[in-house]
Amino acid sequence: MAIPFGTEQLSIYYGHFQAVKQISLAFPEASVTALIGPSGCGKSTFLRSLNRMNDEISGSRTEGHIWMDGKDLNEPGTDVIKLRQKIGMVWQKPNPFHKSIYNNIAFGPRYRGIKGKKALDEIVEKSLRRAALWDEVKDRLNESALSLSGGQQQRLCIARALSVDPQILLLDEPASALDPVSTGKVEELISELKKDLRIVIVTHNMQQAARISDYTAYFYLGSMIEHGDTEHIFTNPDNRLTQEYIMGRFG
Amino acid sequence: MEQTEGGTVMNSKIKSRRPLREKHFWEEWTGRIYTSICVVLLIVVMFSIVYFVASKGLSTFFKDGVSLSEFLFGKTWSPSSEPAAYGALPFITGSFTTTLLAALIASPLSLCAALFMTEIVPGKGKKILQPAIELLSGIPSVVYGFIGLSVIVPLLRSIFGGAGIGIAAGCLVLSVMILPTVTSIMADALSALPKGLRESSYALGATRWQTIYRVIIPTVLPALLTGIVLGMARAFGEALAVQMVIGNAPHVPTSLLESASTLTSVITLSMGNTTMGSVHNNALWSMALVLLVMTFVFVILVRLLERRNRV
Amino acid sequence: MKMKAKTVDKVATSIIVVLALFIVVLLLGLLGFILFRGVGQINWHFLTSAPQLLKGGGGIGPQLFNSIFLLILTLIITIPLGWGGGIYMAEYAKPGKITSFIRLVVEVLSSFPSIVIGLFGLLLIVNTFGLGFSLISGAMALAIFNLPLMVRTTEQAFRAVPKEQKEAGLALGLSKWKIITSILLPVALPSLITGTILASGRIFGEAAALMFTAGMSSPPLDFTDWNPTSPRSPLNPFRPAETLAVHIWKVNSEGIGPDSKEVAAGASAVLVILVLAFNLSARWIGRVVYRRMTASK
């Protein structure tokens, strides 16, 4: 079953422990899919498997299919580095490189072979604009990225992920370490970005999920209990477990 | 999809059937091979050292026919007499005596320093002692030898008479040299203890000294011993500083204040004056082999202590 | 009973404090002695002229140069090898028997007495390889001596880099080696530099490993000849090169000449001052480098 982007019967094991149990989930074009659920239920593990980041953890094993553009990313022999070039990732804690703002963004494209100051300048500006950070940093591109505030650093990380023009953006609780104002900015830019990208976001914040996502999937103990339109999940979920979770977290 | 200068790169197939052309493939291999070579070199060097020293050192027994028991237990070292005697006991006892005595002197001092830094005046104490310890460890061993010769030897001479050189001078110099090593290991071990240990002892009404004596030291004893063993290893292998103050007489010492020798001191002194391949020379290599064997013994001791430390 | 415990506590505490502070006094005394005895000897003539062991009135010029040049040669060998080995241990080695074995090898190698390393150098480098008593032989012996520490320092420096940096690089589609060199190395660099400078202090003061490799003599040097292939050039790496530390030993043990005591004192003072300079500047330089690298890069 070749879908443009999604998983099919994906299971992830850490040694003998099965952290993710046979999940089949498609991510439609130009949309935001939120993954919600209690801590430790496999959401982040699942997210990380989409760009094969779990490979770095020794003892982990991924079974099933990850479809992208008709190819199975989980097939042995896949060029992992190549696939990661089409998928961007942002984490909870901002992790900009210890370099200048400019070089954080230009690093990825330079690695891909883009030379020439003009081309790189264009990419840097475009990425920073898409991340709603350009106006704040355009006069200090050569300063260290670490001189930015937490919220700015996170938008920088988003801009960095965008610099190589990915098709998919994976966000692992991108706003939970930020203050409310920065969180709002990040949510705003997610709503803008989804027009060109598929976005998958793991979040603990139910209101956030309800606000910005088009589709939601509820994870519990490694299984996906239910998924569907966000509005449907939050107002009238089919599964009792989903309902209990949502009721419990929503005042 | 955005067309950039690297457009083809961005839109290329994910599954590459030509990994050999990819930059990152070559980069990965460069990294792995380069770093692996460095590690392999380390291993080769270590084994080479053992092999070469052992083959030279063992040739005294297998090629030149010196008996092992004469070497290890013979008191007479006179390679140039007829017949030559190759008893290395003077040097073996010299090495062991200076090392053990140095450890005996340094350990209490180190323990006090470590306790000072972590228990008595934590924070400020560390600020005073830590730089002092680091500076002490920075002083080169020849300078310690020079100080030994200029200060300790005359001092011993004026207090005890005689020449001032000997085991006493040697172990005093060595004890100062190993002080930093022993202290830092002990201090690290003490800092790594969970605070709860001390607090529960105080809660039971114990004084600080009682806590130290009855609770803390027994708990970290393996780590403290590790520090002492590593200090001894350092002392055992020290060559120049010892050689300068020990006198270098090749006989088993009967007092702390008469000229003596260690394995390292005789090697330092005689290696340059013997011809490679002669029995005399080979016997010196056998002493180097003893040094090597002792290194392994110390490492094993430390490993055994570390196993007991996994409390 | 409680009275007795309190008294014991007080006595014990006093003993500990006295002995601990004694160490500080000891250090000050040692340093004071060396500097007091030796600093008076230090002048331009002393630092630049050749030794005159029989006549007196000479200096430590060639020996000082040899120490510095030898340090540079040693670093040229140890930095690539040590950093490479440390990177392997931090980034490529997987927990298991092989890695434990490598750790054991590094531990053993770091415990070898430096005189044994010097003897090994004599046997293999000086004799078998035929390089003779030379700067090259000494540099190789010192490299062996220094390698375990460099590997350990490098491994620690790389392990201290937050792993989020590596993850960000991986997600961007970079190869592991590119991540190591372009992302992790800059962050680890201050620690690496600090470690290298501290190691340099150790190398600078080392003598036992050099007696039988770099030799105990220095040929007459022509400091105007900078051609490394000419035999009188100070840059020729194949010539014997007595270093400052070895010279101190020689002057003390062979003690001929009218001013050998003063020469030894002066040389010791110079050596100690330089080594202390290495140790004290190590951390400061590391910090400076970090600031300059992250600000405009």
C-alpha cells in the first residue's frame, strides 16, 4: 500500500521491549498531524522513526514500512542520510549549532553543494522569513546563535530545518520549553508552514493540538488507539480510552 | 518543489544505487578508517613495547644463562668482575622500599588534604588546595631531584650525619611527587559520595570525625586504596628524581641513610655505559622487564579494587 | 562519653587542617626555593648561549631551543593520533569486549614508566629504525608517552558535547564524520586545547624518556642556518638534542665545572616557570579560543 507519506504496521523494539505496536498512520498533504497521549507512550519514538533517527540507539529495531514517495524508508539498504535530507526535525529544547546565525542556516545547503554567497544569502533569508525570525535577526546574522533568546533559538532551529527544503517537518514538543509569547509565535508559524509541508507534531498540550492540527492521533502504551479529524477526536471521539484522556486533560 | 543550484541533489532518489559517488559515503569511510588506525596504532605500540622489552629482558636468562633465582635473589651485582655476578636484589629491594615508604608518608598527608577539601572546609578548602595540588603535579621530576639534592640531602646530613643520600632521601622526594596523584584520586572519591550518607550519620548524633572515621572512609576505602596504588605505581617507575638522591651503590641497604639503588636508578646510570647485546646490558633490560611486570601488577590491583568499589 | 567524642573530633580536625595546610606551605616553599635560587641566573646571556660545563659561564640556549622544538615535533605527531583515537572512543566505539580491551590498553600504556618508554625508543627507534639519537627519536618516544593522556582528554571533550548537537546534525542529513569535524569539534575545541596545553607542560618537563632517544648532547648549532637538512642547523630533526630537563639532570649528576650548581638552579627555574606558564594558561587560552570561534563563526 504505497501512500505518499505514512507508516504501515510500524513496530519499534528496544531490545525485547516493544515501544511502538503496529501503527499505520498516513500524513496527508499540506496538513498538521498531532500525536497526543500520556508520557512514555511511544509518541516520540514513533516520530523519530520517521527519519530513521532510532538507528542511532543501539539495540533498537524497527519493523514495518515507512512510505515516502512510493519508497519504503525502512527497507534495508536505504541511504539514511539521503532520506534525512528530505525530512526536517525540531526538538523540545532548542539546539542551534555553536555558530553564527547565518552559518546555522547556511550549513545544510553548503553541505549539499550550494556555493556562492548570493545563493546562500537567498536561502538564509528565505528560511528565516518562513520561520518568522528574519526581521529580528537580519542585522545581526554574524552573531552567535547562542546570543538569541529561547524562543528565537527555537525559530532558528525551525529555519535551519527549512533551509534544505524538506517535504516533511517533524516537531517533538517544539514549544514546551518556551514562554507563552514564543509558543504563540511558533504555533502561528506552524499554521503558515503547513501550506507547503506535511507537519507531524508531538505535543502534551491538548489546547495546542486542538488549535493547530488538522488531524490527531491518540497514542496509549505504544498503540494508536484512535486517529482522525482533530475536531472529531476532540468533540466526539469513537474510542472510550480516547474520550477518557481528552476529558481528563481538558477542564 | 524549489529549484536551487543543487536542485538535482534535492530531488534525487532516496534509495541510491550508486553509494560510491556520494560525498557522505566517502566522508564516513574517511572518518572510520582514520580513527580506527589511531586506535590500532595504540594497541600495536603497547604490544611492541611489551614484546621488545620482554625479548631483551628474557635473553639474560635464556641466551646468557643467568639463572632467574640468582637475578631475583642474588645480593651481589658486579657485572665487570670475574666471574660476573648479576644479583639484582639490591635494586629490587631499593625500589620496593622507597615505594612503600613513600606511600606510607604520602597517604596520610593526601588523606588529610582530601578530607580538608571535601569534609572540613568544602568549597573554600578546594579553592586553596586544588591549585596547590595542581601546581605540585606540574613540577618536573628532574626539578624534584634537584631540590632533593639541594635541600633534603643536606638536611638529612645535618640531622643524621653521614652523606645524607640513600633511601630516606629517595622516599622523601618520592612522597612529595606522588602527593598530587594520591590526593586528587582520594578527593574525587570523597566528592562522589552521596550527601545522604553524611547526613544520616549526623542525624544519628555522630560528630564529624566519627562520621569520617566510621562511615565515609570505610565506604570509599577501595577508591582510597586505588589512589595509593596509583601513587605507588608512579613512585616505582620514577627514574631521575630518585637516581639523583639515592647514592647508587649497588648493594642491599642496611639503613635508610646509606647509599642505595633502585631498578630505575641503575638503568639510568648504566644503560649508556654498556654495549647492546652484552650480558650486562641484557641484565639491565631484565630489570626493565621487572618494571614492566610491576606495571601490570599495579594495573591489575587497581582493576580489582575498582570491582570492589561498585557498591 | 559525648565529651570525649567532641574532643576527639576537635583534635582530629586540627590534625587534618594542619597537615592539609602543610601541603600548601610545602608547595610555596618548593616554588620559593627554586625561584629564589635560580631566578638570579636568568638573563639574556644565560638563555641564549651554549653551555660551558668545564669553563663555567655558559648558558642553556641550545637546550631551551631543543625543548621547544621537540615539543612542537611531538605535538605534530600526537595531535592527529591522539585526537583521532579519542574521537574513535567517543563516537565510534560501541560498548563491548573490544572497547573494554582498548580501554585496558590505554590504561596500561599510560602506566608504563617513562624510562621504559625511553628504553623502547632506544631499541626500536634509535637502533632498529636507525634514526640514532635525534629529535625525531625523542619526539616519537614522547609521542608514545603522551598518547594515552591525549586519547583520554579527547574522549572526555567529545563526550561532554551535548548530544542534541549531534542529533541536530544527523536530522539535517549530515554524515557522522562531517558532524564530528564541523559541529562537535568546535564545541569540544576549548577542552581539547586546554588538554593539549596541559599535556605540553608534561612533555616539556619530561627527561627519562629522552635520555636514550634524543640524547644527552647537543652538537654546536648555527642559529643563522635555518635549512633543516644541514647538519649544523637547529631545525635539523635528525641531530641529537639534549633538552633542558635532561641537561638539568646531567649538570647535577656530572657536576663538573665551577658554576654547575648555579646553572642547575637557573635551568630549573626556567623549566619550572615555563611549565607553570603552560599549566596556568591552559584553561584561559581554551576559553579565549571558544569565544572567538563561536562569535563570528
